[in-house]
Amino acid sequence: MPVRSDIYDDPAVKKALPFAAELKTGVEQAKARPVSPVYPQISQAIYKNVNAALSGQKSPADAMKQAQADIEKALQTF
């Protein structure tokens, strides 16, 4: 999606994308990913645990606790 938030105010874009306002909010609230030499491990910890919560393999609370533990373990290797 375009990163210029003014694009989402264009009437043609609004017509083509009824959810343009939500996209605009997402663009305006976006932040750069964290800078870390262990970013791949952090990303994997988040992905793995969010996926486990979404698929019902873990409760959301347990998945986030495990994600936090996995991230802390990755950061200790740095």
C-alpha cells in the first residue's frame, strides 16, 4: 500500500478501496521495525507465538508470555 497518507483521501481511491480510511490510519501509525542484530529471531518468536494463539494451540496470554521469553533469549545472545 502507498505510504503517502494523502493518497487515501483521493475520491477514486476511496471508491476503489472502501476501507481506505483504515489503510490511511495504518500508514499514519506505522513505525519502523526495531533495529537489532537478532531481528530475525525476534520476528520468528512473534510469528510463531501469534500463529499458535490464532490457531488455538495456545491461549493468547500463554503465547505472548512465550514470545516474550523467546525474545529475551534472543537478546541475550547479542
